[in-house]
Amino acid sequence: MKKFITYMSCFSIPLFVLLAIYIATDIFKVIYHYDPYYENSYHIGVNRAYGSAMTFLNQNPKFHYDSFIFGSSRSLYYEIDTWKKYLPKGSSCMHFDEFGGSIGGVRDMVVFLDKHGAQVRNALLVVDHELLSRLEQQGYLFATPPLLGGYSNFISFHAQHFMAFLNPKFLVALADYNLFGTFRPYMKTLIKDSQSTYLPAYNEYQETQPEKAIRAGTYYDAEHLKAFEGVQKPGTFSSEITDDEIIGCLNDIKGVFDKQHTSYKVVISPLYDQVKLNPATFNQLCAIFGKNHVYDFSGVNKWNRDYHNYYEASHYRPSVAAEIMSIIYSGK
């Protein structure tokens, strides 16, 4: 028995030390309060949905937000300064998005704003066949934050973050970067080489360094071009969305928009994969949101014929988003 206790003590002490470090440093920013929540130079990936919710709570008393862009990280490139040109004068805008993206996550965000008394006068909902197929997501970067999900997942949310912290490869990369300040190739999937500019008032990231590299002609090197290989599937369609819970999420979003008399647009993104949204799913979106509110840019189009319109196979550039906004708000 003594040996067992000794063994357990030897095993537990390092774990408790790591737990104490995790709590003290709060590297994922899910324990303590931060205002502003993000920093330009922060190199640790954080749960974007949590950060968006906290940014709203921190800043809404000052900015009184009434216009929101919802979606996955792809929606980030619909830049607020461009969007505001098409909105009523004086609109106060912010991004309320999440990494990865799920329709359940978007529903939680819209309902969260309504419950907190926010006015949702204008909304831009950016979706794609991937987001529409997911009710929820797993992983510390993607999990539904407790304050959006009703706190029923409080333990699992924080457990996922602590387990991510315990990843030996992550700890090595974190220590290496903090000691030497150098981003090395092996760190790519563990921590991020911050190349963005963060605009706190909009909760918006802009890819400053990649855009500079694109203008200089140095961005699309051999490594970046590999990301585009074998991705495109022209002539294919996504699976039809028949899940009642997913359709319920869409109806919940529309219910809040109706309640708030929101002026809204639903954009189906022009992904580089060239997969066309299933016609039945498109018709379902039109039936829920109204045909005049849904704009389908999926499938083969002028943008995804040229990889220069994309940072990699997942994200299109702000120039594409600006063209889309011009199209949907001009009525052409």
C-alpha cells in the first residue's frame, strides 16, 4: 500500500505542478479576464468563439454594437471598413466568429447576443458546405465556450484546454519560442507565427504580412503551392443537409433575425475546392431565410480558378470578400 501511495505521489506531483503553471499563466486565456482580449503579438492559438464572446461583453458598453458578421474564420476577411459602406450610417460593427465553424456555433452566437439584449440590426452570415454539415466541434480551439453553450460543458471545455497544454510537443515548442523568440518550422501546428494586425474595435484580424508578401511576389513559394495540390473537385456536390438539429439551428437563427427585424444576407463561400452546394440544401436555406437573402458562390467560379485569390486552400482573401459584398449589396 505504501508503495502504491508513493507511486501515485510521484505521478501526481508533476501533474499538479503543471496544473499550477497552467492556471498561473492561463496561456489559452480562458481563466482570467482580459480587456482587450487579443494582442497583435500573441502567438498561442485561443478559442475564437470564446474570444469573440468576451470581446463583445468587454466592449459593447462602449461601442453599442448593432451589426455582426457571423461564420468561421473565413468570415474574418469580410473587412468591417468595407462592409460599413453598405450599411446605414452610424452602424457599429464587429466580427462574431469561431475557428472551424459549425452551424450550432453560429446559432449559439446569435442567441447569445439576443439574450444579452444586443440589437442585431444588420447581419452578414458567411457559410459553406463544411460549416453547414457540423452541429458542433471538438478540440480546445473549436469547442463551444460555456458562456455560449449554457455552461453544461464547463468541465469538458476546460479539460480540453488543459489536455492541450499537457501535449509534450506543445510544451517544448512553447519553451523554445519563449526562450529564443524564433519561430521554427516544427512549431507550425503547435503555435502560430503572428503575422496579423488586430483591430480591437471590430474584433478583426487582417493578414498584414501575407498581403505584403503577395504584393512583393514572394508569398506563393513551393511550400505554399503544395497546399493547393489535389484540393479541387469540380463538378461535385456537397451532401444534402437533412439533420433535423442542423435545420433547427438555421430556424433558430432566422427566429432571432425576425424578432430583431434584422437586415441580413447569407453568403455561401467560394471555396477553393470548387464543390457546389447541394441544390436541396440551397433550397432549404432559401425556404428558411428567403430566396432574396441567400447568395450562392460555391462551385467553379472566377475566384477559385486562380490560387492567387487564396492564402491557402481554406481561406480566400479580402479582395474576394470585397467583390462579394459589392455584388450582394448592389442588387446585381
